[in-house]
Amino acid sequence: MRKVSVLGATGSIGESTFDLLKDADVAVVALTGGRNVARLAAQARALRAEVAVIADEALLPDLRAALTGTGTEAAAGTQAVIEAASRPADWVMSAIVGAAGLAPGMAALATGATLALANKESLVTAGPLILSHAAQHQARILPVDSEHSAIFQALAHEDLSTVTRILLTASGGGLRDWPLERLARATLQDACTHPNWAMGQRITIDSASMFNKALEVIEAREFFGVTPDQIEVVIHPQSIIHSAVEFQDGAIMAHMGTPDMRHAIGYALNWPHRAALPVKRLDFATLGGLTFAAPDLTRYPALRLAREVMAAGGLAGAVFNAAKESALDHFIAGTLGFLQMADLVQATLTALSRESDFHQSPKGLAQVLAMDHLARKTAHQIAAEWGRA
Ligand code: NAD
Ligand code: MG
């Protein structure tokens, strides 16, 4: 029987994965969560997991108690998450949020497992490193971000050299129609709503600021090996076209469906087959209109920053992601305004572009994590200075 593990099982992607696994013919090796012991234990029980790991070490006694009598081993801590990811499995879902997903994903790849990659931050932070690591261990990476799954599906059996453009669709997030001056005053609650997708809090805010799309542009460049100018972001408020690829003959292949992450997760789970999935079907007759618009870069500075990061190369992606995570922490804590997030990322990139490492291709995980750490510290210092000013 196929062995599978889920990293970040208690999150939004993790729950959608759980939903597909509960009816699948698989043996579950490891499930990991951040803090939600009750949910992790319930999933482990339902899937008869070998091991359940909670990232917060202090919660080990609670997890042990919750797993009593189940036969599932309990473990806790960051290192235990990495160890769980290293247990032999055929397929591993990487759905931890943020750069915290990088090391566990690398550990899974080192076993030769197929990595279903929802954690886009891994490719943004250390794209070339992850891809060479996967190649070295003959491990496959399958994209789970809906856009990248759509592109991957549109590219099946195609010759990459015939691709002229990748059209990355963006809903525009929950604040798409707000006037710019009102955006500056957007609260946490305002930014936490999404018109089409139900997702984790962090990615929902990133959708409103378009930092999510900025990460995805870099993710697409890394994963598909296209040049930055081949990637075009298109606002498509209905989220029906999940992304598209244009070929040199002018043909465009688009992936369409209801906005449900189980499309992309299910495709990665069953690849190279297409299995039946419990997703709602599209009804063209009642769909109404599909609309498109070019994004306004003054409104979404994150998209401009993504271009600068791709031009800089080296460890710029690691700085970009870490500064973005720090800016998001500050926004959630109420110490930074919505539009100031991009200002903070810009200021951090400028400050760290003077570091000699910034322009180097990452040689190993330690170097990436050191840059990630430095970028968070720098961003935090800049935000603190702004707070005092
Ligand atoms: P989420 O916040 O709902 O869940 C994140 C998971 O990671 C949870 O299980 C959480 O407990 C765990 N976690 C958080 N911090 C951790 C840490 N430091 N160490 C170990 N575990 C930790 O997030 P999500 O929306 O499910 O997103 C997960 C990833 O998938 C992100 O990289 C996101 O960008 C990507 N993604 C999500 C969606 C979506 O629809 N939610 C779509 C595309 C891509
Ligand atoms: Mg996406």
C-alpha cells in the first residue's frame, strides 16, 4: 500500500488533504501540526497514523494524553517534525506555512519521496537548492498551489521550449475594489476575508496585498524554469480559470474548475492518473461572466518587488520571503499598516542588498536559514524604528 505523510496536517491545505486521504487506499506514516493538539490527534486516530508530531514542544504531554490507546506514537518539537518528514513514505504533502516548511520538505525529498508542494515559500526562499536536492535524490516535486498545478496540467505532454507565456491568475483578494487611500487603513479583519477561497489566515492576507501572487510569480519561475518576462499576472476575480499557458502557435491551455484546493491536492495525490474527486462541478450555463484586468502596480507594490527579487537572484528570495513574513507578523500584531508591509519588505531588501551573501546562489540550507534569520531581524529593527518615529 502507498505510504503517505502530511506536514502541516491541521491547516487549511492539511484539512483538505485529510479529506481526500480518509477515503483513499493509503497507509499514513506521519502527521504534523503546529499547536492544535486536539485536531492532530483526531486526524491521527481517523487515519491510524504511525506517528503524530506537534511542533510546539510544550504540548507533548497533551498530545500523548490525546493519543492514549491509539497505537500512534507522539513526538514534539521542530526537530521531531523534520524526523517525521524523514520517515520512509512514497508521497509527502508539504503544507506547513512559511519558511518553517523548508527543512521538513528537504528532509522528505532526501528519502526520495514525491513531495506535493503547497509550501510555496520553499521555492521562493531556496528554489535552486531544493530542485538540485530533489534531483540528487531522484525525488519528484508536484505543485499544489492551484495556479502551479494548473500550469503543470496545461504543460502535460508539451515541450517547454514552445511556451511563450504563463498567465498567472489572481483573484485580487478581499480588498480588490477598495480605493487606494482606504487600503492604508485596512484592518486585520478587513484583510482576513477572501471572496472565493477559504484558506489559512496568513495566505488570505497575502492575497489581499498580492504578496501571495508575488511569491507565486517567483515560484513559477523557479519551478518551470521560464524567464521572468514570460510570466504575466492577470486579475480574474471569479477564480474559475486557475492559470493558463500560451504556446508559440498562439494556443492557450487553461485549467478551469471551482475554487477548491482539492482539485490541485487530488491531482498531486493521484498523478499521473486522474481519479474521481469530490469537488463541485462547474456549470457553464449559470457561470455568468469571466472577467480579466491587468494589475495596477502602484496598488500592488509586491508584484514590482517580485520582479526586482528575480532580477537580483541569489538569496534575494530568502530575504523577500522572510521580510514579508515579518511584515505580516507586524500587521497581524497591529504595529504596521496594510500598505506599510510592502515598504518594510522594500527597506529590508535595500538594507541587505549590501551583504555579500545577498547576491550568491545558496550553497546549502544553513546559509539560507542564516539569511532568513538576518532578514527577519533587520525587518523587525526597521519596523521598531518606524514605530518610534
Ligand atoms: P494554515 O495556517 O492553515 O496551516 C499551516 C499548517 O502549518 C498548520 O498545520 C500549522 O499548525 C502548521 N505550522 C504553522 N507554523 C508551523 C511551524 N513553525 N512549524 C511546524 N508547523 C507549523 O496554512 P495553509 O493555508 O494551509 O497554507 C499552508 C501552505 O500552503 C502555505 O505555504 C500556503 O502558502 C500554501 N497554500 C495554501 C493554499 C490554501 O488554499 N490554503 C493554497 C495554495 C498554497
Ligand atoms: Mg495560489
